[in-house]
Amino acid sequence: MAEIPSPDMLEEKLLLDRLNRMEAGAPGYYAVHLHLSELKSSNRKPHFIRLASRNFDNLTNQHEATLFQMKNADQILLCRTVPVHEVENPVEKVRALFSEDQLTHIDETGLGEDRLSTWYDLSENEDFRAFVRVVGSLVLEAEETAKREAAEAVAQQKSVGQPLTAQHLTALSQVLPRVPIDDLIREQLCLHIGANGPEGVIFREHFISIGDLKKRVAPGVNLFSSIWLFQYLTEGLDRVILANMAGRNFEKMSEPISLNLNIGTVLSRDFQNFHRAVAGHEDNVIIEMQVIDIFSDVDAFTIARNMLQQNGYRVLVDGISPVSMQFFDPAILGADFIKVGWGTEFENEEEDDSKVADLRRIIRDAGKESIILSRVDSEQAIQWGLNLGITRFQGFLMDRLIDTVRSQGRRARIKKERAAAAR
Amino acid sequence: MATAPDAQKAIPSQENLLLDYVRRLEKHRGGRQVVHVHLSQLRPFNRREQHIRAATSSFDPLISTTMGQLFALRSADLIFAFKAEARPQVETVVQKVRFLFSDDPLIAEVSTHEKPFATWYDAVNDYDDILRLARELAEEEEVRLTKVRSRMDARSSLRAKQEQGEPLTPDILARVEDALGRADLSNYVRRQFVCKVDSKLIPEQEFSELFISINDLRETLMPGVNLTSNRWLFYHLTETLDKRMLSMLSKTDAITITGEISINANVKTLLSDEFQVFDDNVSASRRGAMVIELQKEDIFSDLPAFLIAREYVQERGYRVLLDGLTMQTMFLVDREKLGCDHAKLIWTPALADSGDDVKERLRQIAASGGGGRMIMCRCDTRESVEFGRSVGIDRFQGRFIEGLIAEDGRRRDLLKLKHRIQRGTAGDDEEEMIE
């Protein structure tokens, strides 16, 4: 039955010990290796892995079976004379749990191997040796991870901080009006990318860097720990950014700007003041609203959107992921732009043809001029977007891209001027 | 006000056009008459778009011969101003419109009813009445628009403060949560049944939602505070209460539960240790009798997490309910695609006033997955149930349903009593029935 691991004992080592005590060719024993470490990073979260392990509770309670949790998220089940179908049942439940993930998809041809699980018959010498080698390398890997984690844990404790509470918010709401945070306003470009690179600026988003804000006003607090309290915090930040932007000269603005606001803010007096400052340049302002805010009061969103659009502003819906596009059609929201957040977990999505076709159709229906791929930080992200028909991009990479283009342009101009002077 | 003034001016309302017309009428009163057709008084089911359209188009021949002008108001009422010589034709048209709705109580009860189907005015004699009517209608429309426009404006927030109490601030929330930590909440647990309701309004209990009554808590913990004044802080508070509910249910002696129940939860909670503890304490056979209600905004704030949590809890036997759908979100969110077993649509009278295409789509959604998956909640009137049934929804929850359950209980008691009497006086008249 299950051993109780001492806190400082790695399960990888416990498993290896078990194997070492077994004679090679241990009759009746077999092992199942679940390769959960190969899940997309968004699915590999600790609480998901914990859920997966609970599927084996009945099995380990009723049979001679032990589940070992590897540090890399893999799970290994060691069984003795357990009917194979009893083990298959929970393994299939794990497959269903991550059914959205490529890892669990079964090869229809029946030729490929199952990517989710590998089975070892430990009574066979060859399988036994192979399995020992696998576990051996898992032990090495785990030891290194453990060392790294111990070091990181200390640093993390400091950087992430304790969960945000209503008490913190009280303190913050007193501090915020008194601490100047205008200098924390950052900018990020949204570019139109054509066949030959950047073809123009769609807008420049202005936002308050939460990371920097945290450093300045709440270093020990994890501002993202409660989604609701974080939303409340952003209402306060809206006022700061609106007041700041209202002080700018919209006449002299060469590029459109965008601001991310709560719907409540758009319908408030703070926005009226801002509207007065914009005075006739509404077509140069894009207002972004979050999908979570929209879903919680669609009526208010509709009023805000109509009011903005009738006054010449353009409206952007933010906070959509490629996954959510498969569950609701963002075009229904009647916005001018839809911002889709890129994540590395979508890297391998193109393997799934039906999903890609689906996304391409959704993007076409919504109008590809209206779709913006955000959080673009790699060439791969741009490729992924272009492949789906997206031509508008935002992210760190865009800012770097435009810097390069501009300095090239400047160099070319200087060169031309020099050439002209030399003539 | 939040909206720039010209936002509404784009299309003048029919009410404004009417007022404008009546003002100009002052100088040409002679030989003019006005009839006000009170379609807004019809039962909501009769106020369907196609019916209103049919009623409106009945006036077309008169309009095309320039005998009069029609104003179709937002309330569905019609106002027709016409030349006196056309009075016989106009009377015929009004009679025709009346036939369209002949099965409606407004028509049927017309003899005893105080409000007539149509009111007639003469521009010379009744000009002041006509002007007053036009003014009132225009004002009502203005009020309706202002209400929509200025929901966040200072004046209305001040009014809300006076009527509903001080707004919830982080400071108050912190104190409330502190007090909650020490309070025994089992006294605040309420249950409200979801029932299948048949055409005779007999309720049949399906499951009951267990929740901590925020209203009762407010009375004790924070009188005078308007808890819903800030959406995000309110959500945080409900999340705290949902977690407390879960931990109460984990301790079997805290509250006794019978029958099929539903509880509210967050996606994040389902992935937490608290839920594991709860799950450990629930016997496998009970899980099938439990429904977990999740809010749509919570689901969409992290969809991948929802998908995994849903798969997990359904695998363990729980059913998942998509909560908080409104008329607008109904069509944004697809219950079937999300893999939820049930969905709850919040009742508002506006649903009954919505157009035919909305109703048709609702009917399709209600029928999807074999029907019976859609629940209409916050039903506080008979109208809500009637409307729901008219679009194929037969599961309901709300104050009106609680009333039906109580009534049903009384009826059953009476029936029992009756049987007892019958047994006692066997041989007496057996034909007599209570129902």
C-alpha cells in the first residue's frame, strides 16, 4: 500500500527505492507513466494536476496500487495484479479532464503511440530496465528542480506577496490619491502588419503598469489574487489615467490612442471631463473594455458602447482568448475592435486542423480588420496570427519592431541627405 | 450627464413627434379628431410585434389618403389624428384592431373595465386634454431615456444612496468580512426550490438552492449599507459567503440537507482545497443529487480553468448550472457548448415585451438538449411563469413559486382532511370534490 513520504523525501526517490527492492522481472507488477508534464503550460497548473490525481483515489484504496507524483507534473502508477481495465478507467478520466489538450488526443489511425500514457510490464526484463532508466532520470531532474525551487520560493515570497484583501484596498484607496502615479503610465503600440512588415500604427495604448504600481504602493501584496478586488482597484486607476489624458493636447496627437476603462467609468462624470478635453478628436480615441466587465452587465455595456460610437469614439473588446472565441462569437458585441490575447499554449494549436479552420472562420466573420492579436512577444506569435488571417498586432515585439523600422528610416534618410550634400 | 446631448437627438421619438404635432394642431383645431388606442393595456402575449404591426398597418389606407397621421408609441399605444369627415372609417379601423385582440381580457372585460380600448378626442373641445396627454407621453419617454442614460450620474447615485443606503466601500467590506469570520451563519441559510410547473400551476420540486441570505445578513451586520452599489466588492462578498456555505456543508452536523440541492461556487473554489474537503465529505451517491451553480462572468474570466473544473466535477457526479443569464447574455453564451447541465435565465417583465424573434430564439434554446434544462429564476409574478411556459420553459424558481408550493401544501392538507372526513362519514355524497 501507499507509503507516506517524509516531507523532504522526493516521490521520485521513493519510487526508485521500491524498484530497487523489487527483483528484476517482478511478477504481477506493472507501471503506468502519465506524461502530464507534456500538457500545455496553461493546463499544467498544480491544482489541475491535483484534480487528475484524485481520479486514482478509488483504485489506490481498493487495490494494490500506488500513485507517485513527479515534480515535473508526471504521474506514475505502480500496480500489482490489478485488472488492466480498473486502471484504464481512471486514466481515461484524466484524458477527459484535459480533453482540450493535444496531449490527450487519440491517434485515429491507431498507428501512433498514446502520448498521454506509457505502460510497462515489470515482469518483463526489458520493460523493467527501461522503466528504471526513466525513473532514474526523473530523480535527477527532480533533485535539480527541488534545489531551484527552494531558491525561487524565497524570492517569490518577496515578489508576489500576500493575497489582496479588502483591508489592503482600504489602505490603497487612501494612498492612491496622494501618491503621484502619472509617471507609471506606459505606452504600447498596435501595428498593422502587411506582407512587407509594419504598415502603420492603429493606435497607441496608454495604461498604468500594475507591476510598477505594486512596487510603489503595495510591494508586499499580490494584486492579482482576487479578480473582483483587482477589478475594483482598476476603477480607481481609471480616474487617474483619465485625468492625466484630459491634460493632453488632442489636436497635436499624431496617432490614435487607446485607454482600457471600466464600463462604470465610461458612464461616469470622470469620462465627461475627459470628453470635454477630447473636444472633436473622438475619432482618434479608442476605448477598451474588458470581457469580464461586459458579461457582468451587458445592458450597461450596450449603453456605453452606443454612447461612445455615436460620439465618434471607437470601441474595443479586450480580454478574449482564442479558447473563448470558440465558445461565443465576439462579433455580437458590436465593437470596432476585438483583442485576442496570445499565449504560448496556442503554439501547437495548428496541429489541430478543425480548430484552426474554426478560428479562421470566426476571425473572418468578425472582420479581420477588427481583430488584434495582443501580448505578441515572439515571431511565432505573429506567424500564428498571420496564419489565421490576423493583420493587427500589439505587444513588446511591436514596439521593438517599430523602433527598428524608424531607425532604419532615419538611417536611410541621413544617407540620402548625405548623398544629396555630396553631389 | 454621461451621454453627450446629441446622442439621443439623432432620431426623434414618436412621443416627441406627437407633442410637436399637437402644438402645431392648436392653430388648426377645426374639424380634427384624435383617437388613442390603448394597446399597452393588452396582456403581454398579445402585445407581440406582429400583432402591433397588424394593428398599425390597419391605418395605412387612411394615411395614404391623407386623412390622418399615426403615432406608434414605445408603450405600443397608438395615437391617430384625423380629419373629422373620416370618423366612420376610423371607427371601422379601430373596431378591426379590436377584433385582432378579441380574446384579450382588455376587450372581453370592456363593459366592466374602467379603461376603455380606445379614447376619442375632439380637437376643438378637448384640445387641453390632448395637449396634456401628449406632454405626459413625451415626459414619460424622456424619463425612461434619462433613467437609461444617467444610471451612473451624481444625482441618481445620490438618490440611490438615500434610498438604498451607504455604498459598500473596501473599508466596510473589510469590517463585514471580519464579522462574518466570527458569526454563526447557519441561521442565515435559506433554500429556494426550483420546480417544474404545469399548466394548472401545480409545482413539482426538482431541487432547492441553498444560499446564505445576504438580505438578512445585511439587517444584522451592516444595516444601512447598499451592498450592491459596487459590483466587484459585492462579488467578492458573495464569493466569501459561498465558501462559508461549502465549509458548513462539509461539516454534516452544521446544517441538515435533504433532497436534491444546488450550491453556488466559483471556478476558483472548485479547484481549491476547500472543495476537496467538501467533496471528501459527500458520499458518492449524494453527488448525483447536487448541482453546482457558476456565474457566467466567472466562467468567462478564465475559460480554460472552467473547462477543467467542469469536467472534473461532472466526472465526480455533480451537475453544473450556468447561472445569471439575462435576456442579452442568453444569446451570447451557449449552455450546450459550455457543457453545462442546466442554465438559469433571470426573469424581467422586459422579456414579455421583447420581439417575436427573441421569443423564437428563446424557444429554440429552451428546447435544446431535450428541454427541461432551462430554468427561469426570480419569478415573482404569475406573468413570469406564463411567459416561460409560452416559450417552452417549464422549470421555475422565485417568490411566486414559493407561493405556489405553499398553496399546493395547503391544497394537499385540505385534500387529506377531506379524505379523512369522507372516511369518517363513509356512504355520504361521494361526488363532491374540492378541486
